[in-house]
Amino acid sequence: MFRFLVGRLLILIPTFIGVSLLAFFPIRLLAGDPVALLSGERVMSPERHAEISHQLGLDRPYIVQYLDYLWKILHGDFGVSISQKQPVLDQFFQLFPATLELSLCAIIFAIIIGIPAGILAAVKRGSFLDQLVMGTALIGFSMPIFWWGLLLIILFSGILQWTPVSGRISLMYFFPSVTGLMLVDSLLSGEPGAFKSAVSHLILPTIVLGTIPLAIIARQTRSAMLEVLSEDYVRTARAKGLSTFRVVGVHALRNALIPVVTTIGLQVGVMLAGAILTESIFSWPGVGKWMVDSVSRRDYPVIQGGLLIIAGLVMVVNLIVDLLYGLINPRIRH
């Protein structure tokens, strides 16, 4: 197990370097000058422009800037936002609880619906129900997030007026943030209606962000269940007269969950990538919206730092999934 862990950790090193390269160089190919954007509508003299560029280190060769940035990253320094004048790491962890809350609700939503749907489709293989579940999953997987989000807003917020359009909670509620998670803080506040308001603001973003992972989990569950249901021990369990619920829910599902758990872990990256669009659509004050706004301002430290931290979180989650997979199935270690 120790060799398995060391091998996985060694893979993370070139992966992190590759992500840092992708986070650093392509951003500088974008049109726009961060120094000029700082001045707004004011005209900046060439001398002042050169002075600020020198202060920010933007006048040095790209390779020198990259090596200096990588050295600082290794020492835990993700730089300071050009536009906000605040440490990138502090900004990230101020906004990350909102993204974490949305992502957790979305993955729970995807698991609760996706796994039972996949099991049902496998048990009813070839039936109309199977075709319906898989067809719906294919539509959900293929649906663009921005279009799906706008469609739900028009229907449930515009026409039916069941849910709010944007934000995390109604403006009529104000209470100190304890955990950064609005559902938890609204409960702790004791204000009547605060928790209900937080839930109502979370419904549409959760559905939008969780749709693609739900479709993937449902399809993976169906595939894994079909493979397991054809095994000899399942047929033996049925021949012994065990109930369908026990055969499917205990004997088959336990073994089918191994690839499903891996798929769920891989959806973390999908969640964080999808959160960028979802947060922009619903004005959700999280990391995704923060990074989108930083792109328009050409705030290099924020974009680079945000990408690296998110990539690091995804790599850690995938490492944990690999370790769990190795514990569940010892053959994977070899």
C-alpha cells in the first residue's frame, strides 16, 4: 500500500507543473493590458505605465516571471490581486465556502437520483423504462449549462415565480457568517425564514450544476450493474430464492459500486469547472464568479492562483479516490 501511495504522489508532481504552465502562459496571450485596465478611463502616461509594469514584474521575460511565480507558489505565496490589492489565497478562501456548498449539494443531488435511476434501468434492461432513463441521461449530459440554467430561470423564476433568480439569500436577512455555508449559518442565526430563503436560492443552481454528473453516474451505475447481474453468484442467489431487493441491493450493488465511487470522485473536477458558469448565471458569490470577473480585468495572479488551487483540490480528491479504490480492490495496487 505504501508503494501504491508513493507512486500516486509522484504522479502529482509533473501534473502540477503541467497545470502551472497552462495557468501561466495562455493567460498572457489574451488581449488586454492589466496595467491599462487599472487606470479605467483615465489616460496613463508611458512613464507611469512603465513604472507600474516594473512594480508588478510584468516587464520581465515570461520565462523569468514563470520561474519566479513557481518559486513563490512552492513557498505558499499565490501573489496579490492586481485589481483588489488583496492576497489571492485570502480571497479564495473567503469565497470558497459558497462554491463548496453549491458543489456538495449538487453532488448529493446527483448521487441520490443517479444511482437509483441506474439500478432501475439495469434491472429493467431493454424495457421502456430503461430507454427513458438512459435517454434522459443522454439529454442531461449533452445539455449546455448556460442554456439549461437560463431555461430554468425563465420557467421557475420568471413564469412560475417559485424560486429566486440569483444570490444566496434574500437581502432582508443579515447575520454574521460563522462557517461560510449559508445553509448552516442561516440555521445558526435563528432568524425566522432565513433557512427557507437559503434553500430556495440554492435549488436551481444545484439542479443546473448537478445535471451532468447525475447523467454520468446513472449511466455508469447501469453499466456496472449489468456486468454484475450476469455473474454466477448473482444467479446462484436468485436460485436460492432470495428476494429481488436482496439480490440487487445487497449482493449486486455492493460490487457494482466500486467503479461508481471512482466516477463520483472524478465528478469533483466537473463540479468545479461547471461552477464557473453556474455561478455566473445565478450571480452566486463563489470562486467561479470571482475568476470570471478576474478574466475581464486581466488580473493574472487571481486567474493563475484560482486555477492552481482548484487543480490542486481536484488532484487531492482523485488521490483519495485512488487510495479508496486500492483499499476496496487490492488488485488495483499491483
